[in-house]
Amino acid sequence: MYDAALNLGQFDVISLQEGRHYDPFVVLGCHPLQEGWIVREWLPSAVSARLVDGPELRSVAGTGLFAVLLTAQQKDQLGTHYRVEWTEADGGTHQVVSPYTFLPQISDFDLYLFGEGRHWQIYDVLGAQPCCIDGVDGVQFAVWAPSAERVSVVGHFNGWNSLRHPMRSRGGSGVWELFIPGLQNNDRYKYDIRNLHSGDCQMKTDPYARSMEMRPRTASIVYRGRHAWDDQAWMERRRTFDWQHQAVNIYEVHLGSWQRRDDGRFLNYRELAHRLVDYVKWMGYTHINLLPISEHPLDESWGYQTSGYYAPTRRYGDPDDFRYFVDYCHRHEIGVFLDWVPAHFPRDAFALARFDGTALYEHEDPRKGEHQDWGTYIFNFGRNEVCNFLLANAFYWIREFHVDGLRVDAVASMLYLDYSRQPGQWVPNPYGGNENLEAIEFLRQLNTEIHGQYPGAVLMAEESTSWPLVSRPVWMGGLGFSMKWNMGWMNDTLDYFSHDPIYRSYQHNQLTFSQLYAYHENFILPLSHDEVVHLKRPLLEKMPGDDWQKRANLRLLFAWQALHPGKKLLFMGGEFGQRREWDVTRVIDWWLCDDPDHRGIQLLVRDMNHLYQEHPALHGHDFEGQGFEWIDCHDYSQSVLSFVRQCGGRQLVCVLNFTPVVRESYRIGLPRSGRYRERVNTDAGCYGGSNVGNNGGVLTQEISWMGRPVSAVVSLPPLAALVLEWEEER
């Protein structure tokens, strides 16, 4: 009777047994018959089963398929979402609401927007969503895998059995979904995906997982945040934050090697928030930039080989712990930027690589789909669903975690099809050029949508070439970024400082050249993590000379960065003269701050930071030429530069001596007559210098000089910068 009542072909039963049924809902659940109803449940590990408050289920030919015929009255008594109880071979019993009694939960409109690449909150549709459907609590799972023959949800709740919970296909959208009653926050899961063409199966983490296990484990974790935000004042101010004309001074941090517990274990996001905010407030930074915190399997990748784009790394806590971190920063007037990596992703078999058995997120052609330098895959920006995955991810961090902006990594590698490739190793675009037109469109859409929907959010490009208009609006033909890292300034400056001062007169143009292009883009001046690794040596050890000269050069470098137009970024450890290259496995050498010489470097950076933040002349026109005037840029023979920074009628005169020679009677032209106070002297004794200076200030003489109406004779300290400010007569 039951075999006949099943009304199933052999194909359906075998497909369930072999784990390759494309749509289990046509078989499983409760279905009408000509007379009555048939209930079928797929319980491959059960030895017996029954409907709670209903009849026994009978095994069909020992296949793991259980069925029972119901009358209309029995069906009404059970209700739509009936419960099933079964016994395993080991005697264990289980009871759940059948997942195969629920209708599709994803709307056709959601699927349409996703297919168009324009669903900005797709992370609320795909992934694992704790929810209540028809009064039943559970988790709604959904994943995009268009080349799959079958997708199942696996986890501890079903013994990681790929046959237990096959999902419903949503047809041409490539999306699979299943609501599993009874699951809850912190349940572990993956997707088991069987490829349609090869029949190969692989377990994959959820691309949209909001939390993941601590490495080396790789399971996704069901997670719904419960953090109650308390940063409303900051968020409201951010909407109108005029970052172009305000101080933006960024402390770049890798959380795992900034500080740790005494036993070497990682600090939690909450502990880090308190320690880090106290420090950056004292040091005078306005923002923190975190190296990638998206989940990644390998510490040594620094986070740049991301496997969980929607999951804050478990190394430092759960997602609500990270929400607390951002909230605490905001409540103490510190902004938070994240490094974000849409340029490439790793080949780890458990993650995005060949996700459904095909090149889904990456290009199939290795000439477009593989980064030779990094051994990673390149996203296929020509596929709407892939772009939607990344665009929604940018929205996710800004919307769900209140971060204030993203620093987009390796933009140059996205813009050029021949990036780091030899002739014959790349494919031209349809017009024969080397521009990656799909990636360009992706970046423009990213910037347009983020700036349009989240006013005040900042998007920064790490772009190392001469690509034009990176930080200009899309309507002007630009890429639309808020700011661009000034890699030219960084390379020229570090190369200049690496030379012995006796040769610097021949390199003078490396310092002055930046003014020829300083206002073509909205620039950040970066002294980042990339400059203190891979045998490049830490900043202090890049400097020539003995220890005293190294420290003096480093103080001068930091003054040059603070006084030069552009927003600022410094990687942790540089501010106190770290001597070892940065090592992700070790905490930076905080003990150096107990050494007076290194403490002096730290105090100089602190004072320059506070001056930059407090004085409008140093930040009011970072991107506009009216904020900067040369006094003398031609004194290459003595390696001296002098200039004025100004805004709103307030001025600072800056004089920098790039040699260890004291210039006792150096005449400099000044904007107005009177007394000029020494605001900063990087050679001061409190900074570890030789204390050469001008007794706190200088008086002008009515002698025109360097095209200025008055001048003064100053003593220029060795390898040092002076910052002078005119004092009103009293």
C-alpha cells in the first residue's frame, strides 16, 4: 500500500539516497492525494519514526524514506507544521518540526534584485537568518550555487550528514534555501554542495556567514547581533562631517600584534577598545584604521586573504564584541576605518574558491582570474551576483557595524588587466586596452552608492599608479573615492631620507616635486605597514647615520609628514621608533617607550598630532593650494625647505633642515612683522634632541627677503624642523 501510495518514481528515491535530488520539496513534506494526504520524511539515520500526536511513519524499502497516509481529519489535527520524532540506531531520539512543510521564504523581487546586482541588503536574504515563521523559531538558510545539482545544510544538529537536509532550488536564480526549525544563535553549519556536471561534493562555509569558528576550524556560525548602540551623537555628526577641511590623522593598527594578554593570548575587542582609545586620544589621533578583520585562516596573511567577508574574525571575539569596539570609539570621538579587500581572495577549498564546483566568484580564465604574485583568485566583476556580494559587503560594515569608512586594498591590481603580467599573460578589453572596464564600473558604483546612502562615510583607495581622477566624482569621469593614498610622496620621501645628508642636495627635488601634483587628488600621506616588513626595515632603521642621527631623522620625517598638505596615516610602532620589522606573531616593542630616546620620538609625534588637529592652518586646506606657500624651495645646497601653511587668516611658518649642520644665522623671509613663537622644535631636549633653538621665538627685522616684506635670523637645529607662529602684540 505504501509503495503504491508514494506515487514516486525510482529516480526520486535513488536521487534522495545518492544525495542529488534537485528539489526535495516535490517529494518530502505533506502532499495531497486523490483521497487523503501523504506525508514523506527523509531520515537517513533513523531506525523508526512517527508523527508527534499522529501515526507511525513506515520505512520505505529500507531507504531512509519514511511515509504515512493521512485522512483529511488527521491532516487537520496535525496542522501545517507537524512534528516528527525518530530514533537513531544508537537509541537516541530526536523531535523537530519538519522543515519540508514551509513555503519558499525568499521573494521573487529579492531574487530579481540579486540577479541584477542591486540588492544592497542581500545579506539579510542569503546566509543564515534566525527568524520565526508561522510561529515556529528556527534559521532560514540560503546560498547562491547555480551549478549545483544539490545543496544541503550540514552541522552538529544533523551529524554533518549531507543527506539529511537537502535545500530547495529557486530555479534560474541559482539560489537554494531551507528553513530548519529549532536551530538558534551560535549553531555551527556549512553547505554540502554536489556539482551538477562532475558529481563531486564539497563542504563550504557560507559566503554570507556573519560569524565563523576560530581558526583552524572553519565552520560558519549562526549569529544575530543584540548590541544596543549608544553612538547616536557621533553618527549624526558624521552625516555632515566636513572631512575635507577637518583633521584626519589615522593610526593604522593590526589588533593581534598591537597588544596581547600577558600569557600571549589575543585581547578581546572590548579590551582592545579601552586600551586603544585611551592611547590614541592621548597621542592625538582622530581615527583608527584596522588591518582587515574579516575572517581569514592564516595569521601571516595579516587579514588580506579573506575567507569570511561578512564575519569579523573570531580571534578577538564575536560580532557584538566588535560592535562594542566601534561604539566605544565613537563615544570617545574616535573614528574607525577598515581595510577592505575586494581585489582578490584565497584558494582555500573550504571557502569561495570554485564554490559550486565551477569558477563562480572568480574568472575561469586564469589570465583574468588569478593573481600570480599572491597566489589568489580575482573576483569576476562582470557577474552581477559577484558584484552584489561585494557591494552589499561594503554596505554591511558601514550599516551594521557603524564603521566610518573603508580603505580599499590593491586598487591598482583591479584597474589594469595587465597588472604584474607579461605580454601574452593577459586578455585585452573589447577595445584593445589594458583597462579592466568591469572593475572600473564596480568601483564607481561602490563609491556612488556608499556616498549617496551614507553621507560622511569615507572610501580610500590604495592606488599606486598615475590613474587620473581617483578621488574625483564619477560625474566628472573619476572613480569617486573620497581620498587616495599618496604613494608617490611616500616613495620619494623615504628614498630621500635613506640618503646620507651629504648627498641630499642632489635629491632635493624628491621633496619639492610633490607640490606639482599635491592638489590633483585628495591625498592621504601614508607611512603604512607595507613599509616596515619584508626586509624593508622599520622607519627608524631606514634612516642613515649613528643612533642620534637616526632618531633626529625620524623626528624630522614625522614633522615633514605633519606639515605637508594631506591627511595623515602612521602604522603602529613607528610613533616610538620601533627597531624590529613588524612581525604579526609578536607584539610591538612597547618596552622601548621606557627608553628616554624613544620616548622623545613618541612625545614629538604626540605634539605634532595635537598641533595638526588643533591648528586650522595644518588641516583646513589639505586638498587646496591656498593652504600652502613656499618661502624658499630652492635652497638645495643647504638642504633647507621653508614654507607657510595657512587657513582663515592663521599661519604657521615651517623651516626644515635636512642636514646635521647647525645653521646659526639663517635668514628667512616672513609674512608679517613682529615676534614669532616657536610652536615646535623637533630638536628640543624633551624629544631627545640637542636643544639648539631660538630661545622660544624670533623677532622680525624690516629687511625684505625671499619676496617677503620682513625677515628674521633664526638658528636652524640639526636634522630638525621649526614651526613658528606670529604672536599678536599685547
